[in-house]
Amino acid sequence: MSANRPAAVVVLAAGEGTRMKSATPKVLHEISGRSLVGHVVAASRELDPEHLVVVVGHAREQVSAHLAEIDTEVRTAVQEQQKGTGHAVRMGLEQLGGGIDGTVVVVCGDTPLLTGDTLTGLSRTHAADGNAVTVLTAEVPDSTGYGRIVRDGVSGAVTGIVEHKDATDAQRAIQEINSGVFAFDGQLLADALGKVRTDNSQGEEYLTDVLGILREAGHRVGAAVAGDHREILGINNRVQLAEARRLLNGRLLERAMLGGVTVVDPASTFIDVTVTFDQDATVHPGTQLLGATHLGEGCEVGPNSRLTDTLVGKDARMDNTVADRTEVGEGALVGPYTYLRPGTRLGARSKAGAYVEMKNATIGEGTKVPHLSYVGDATIGEFTNIGAASVFVNYDGEAKHHTTIGAHCRTGSDNMFVAPVTVGDGAYTAAGSVITKDVPAGSLAVARGQQRNIEGWVARKRPGSAAAQAAQSAAAKADGES
């Protein structure tokens, strides 16, 4: 094991989080595509620890199930009763078999802005300085309410953490605060936890007491200062949740822009941590990019679009679009006001136009569905044109059925394709048709009633109406012209 690789990371995620006022456990609230604890687990994984254990308590079945989904190698330890942070760490170490040889990093499960780089810096400082414990600290503009870091004026070693309510005026002027994140010598930590007392107002085992125990035993207590104090922000209520989302979103957008993406209005653009980009993609205002969405080179998305788990090809354009689990081919045009539902695959240079909805549909290269249509459970070949106001009638009340339309077809406006049905290559269908039978390749299908005009109906049935007067005027004009 390298000197900087910790033997274990212990994530504290047992608290209830009552200030969230939610049926959802605090650590399962999401920002930018991950739960709070999911962000912490991801950052911890960047340390490549030998073991990663999350201490759960409140709603432990729900939290444990979530952890199993996002990281199959995470271990969980149960804190049956929340008896303090020291007790929680002790439960985590017991899950790992007691004392650990090497570094143990302890992090909080509600700090989603914490980065792997910062944790790596903490681990390196801990190893380089030969500390028994190293505290991650931060310099903050306003330290009110935080525990202050008190250092030895000569060596710089940490001599104590003083809570705000207990601090002197001089100590309250200190802007370096405790983050609640630590790197410990595993063996010394296990020994010191056994000496933590509970003779405090809460009757709890405080992890911070370990620092005093180790210092009194002659061991060095050091600190590593986080480069950005905002990384250590914990989430306790919905206001802080929204602020963390804003900060993380800004970080993600900055990374995208530095990677070659144009974000026209960062203030109205939101992306998840799992979104990826190629160079020269453009994101217009009011757009949300979620899940495993990927934007190809030169594509444009937005304005006012929401894409979830969607692959957007090179030079494609999506305007005012909602897309979920879809694939959009190179150079395809989508929108405005288009809904692409799961299973939709648009071929290169195809089009899903205004007020078009698609679901479980494969659209061939160069094929166009320009406007006002629903295409569901269908396969359409290349270079076909689907007329306006077409509906693929795929549901019989009990089961879904498939429609196949071939290549180079031209279907008329206001067509109904009643599945299961197949239209062959090169076939045409007349406007207003209800297609219930297969259409052979190269045929024209006409499926509509004959038109019948009843002369004089308006004058007889609607005498004196505006329509009757207009018809009378038209007749008089026609007589005059004749």
C-alpha cells in the first residue's frame, strides 16, 4: 500500500437530518445527479482506499440499499443509536475488524462539495508530517458558530479545537475552522476511541475528543487547509441544499466550458456530474442535462430543453426538447416543442419536428417527421417523409403493436397507421387515410370515404346566419361574373 493510500475511509451517514423536514433521509437528497452521500463516496473512491465503510443509522435499510446500487464494494456499519461521532467511527472500525494498520480517513456523509483532490491533499499531508491525526481545516470569511482551530505559535501544530460558545474573544477572531474531516493513524485511533468519555451535556462520544487524547499522549496533531472553504459545507436544510447545488453546478459548468463547451447562460443551465461533452458543443439558456447524457462535437441543445440519459450526435440540433433515454444521430434536427421518450433512435440527418412525440421508435437516416405527429413502437426506413398530423396507433387496450414503414416512402397528412401494419419501400399513402392493411412496395394506399357535397344545405339549415349570407354573396358574385 502506498504511503498516501488510506487503509480505510469511514463515512458518517447515520443522522436523521430533522431540519430537512423530509421523509427522505438527509444523505439521500440529491444534487447534480447524485445523492449527498453518493458525492462523498465518489470523492472517497478517488483515494483508492483498501476499505470504504459507511456508518448508517436512521432509515438504514433505505440508505444501505442505495449504497449497494451506487457502489457494490461499499461496506456498511450500523449505529443502532446515535451516540456521537466518536461512537459512529468506533462502529465503522468494528465492521472492519477493529484496529487498522495505516491511515483512516473520516468524512461526513452530508458534504457533497468535498473533492477527491482535497482528500488526497489531506492524506499526503498526514503522511508527510508524520501526524497521529490531521484535521482538514478551512479559512472562512465568517467563522461564527464553527469550532476554531488553535495552533502552536512556533510549530504550527494543532493544540485544540474550541467550539464557538466556549471560545475567548481572541479565539473567536480565528478564521480557521474545523471541517469534521480527519486523517488518523488507524491503531492510535482505535486505542483513543476506547478512552473517549461521555461526561458531556449530550452524553455522547465526540470524535474531536480523540485529538486531545492523542496530544496528551505526546503524539502530533496537525492540519491541512482546504483550498476552497466551500468544499466543507455540510447540508442541514433545504436552503443549504440549494446553495450546494448552485456551487456544484457552477463547478461542473466551468469544467465543461474549459473543456471546449459553449454555455450561453450559466445562470439558467444545469448539468449532472455524469454528463459528458465533446468540443464545440453549445448549450443554450434554460437547459438541463441529466444522467448519462453526452453531447457530441458541434451539436446545439436548447433553449429550454431537458435531456436525460440521451446521446446527441455530432452537429445535431435540439430546440425546446424533452428527451429521455434516446439517441439522436449526427446532424439530426429536433424541435421545437418535441418529446422523445425512451427507446427512440433518430438516424443521421433525420428530423423530429414541432409538436412531435416519439416512443420506442427507430427513425432512418434522412427521414423526416416534421410536425404534429405521434410515432410509437415503430421502425421507419431511410429518406421517408411522414405527413403532418400522423398517428401511429400502437395500443389496442391490452398490448402494444409495431408499425414498419419502409425507405423512401411518402405518407400523407392526417394518416392513422393501425398496428400491426407494414408499408413497403417506396410506397405512398393518401392524405386522410386510415391504414389498417399492409401496403406493398411502390403502391399508393387510399383508405378514406368518398366525398359527397350537399348543395344548398347552409341556406336551408342555417338561414340568416353569417355563413348563409357569405354563401349568398358568393353565389351572387359568381352569377355576376358569368
